[in-house]
Amino acid sequence: MDTQDERITRLEETVAHQMRVIEELSDQLTEQWKVVEQTRAKLDRLTERFLSLEEQGLEAPAITRPPHY
């Protein structure tokens, strides 16, 4: 049977391990959030550019005679 000191030591080791894992996960989450924000900003810029190009393309072309006439 484990002594109380051994149980406490195992619990402290478990808590220390879990704290380290939580810190690592938090760091990874922070990095992923930065990537998401960068991707969102790029998407916003691309959307604005696409809409601008789409508006330019909606202008009716001038009616002109083809050069071979």
C-alpha cells in the first residue's frame, strides 16, 4: 500500500505534467490564432480586390466598329 507521501508525490508529478501540457497547448493555440487572423486579413483584402475587379468588369463595353470594317 502506498504511503501518503508517495501519493502526494505522484499527484504533484501529475499536476506538474498537466501544467506543462496546458502551457504547450496554450502556446500552440496562440500561434494558430495568429495564423487565423493573418488568413482572415488576406481573405478580406482578396474579397475587396475581387469586388473591385467585378465592378470594373460590369461596365458596358463601348460599341465600336471592328477594325476590319
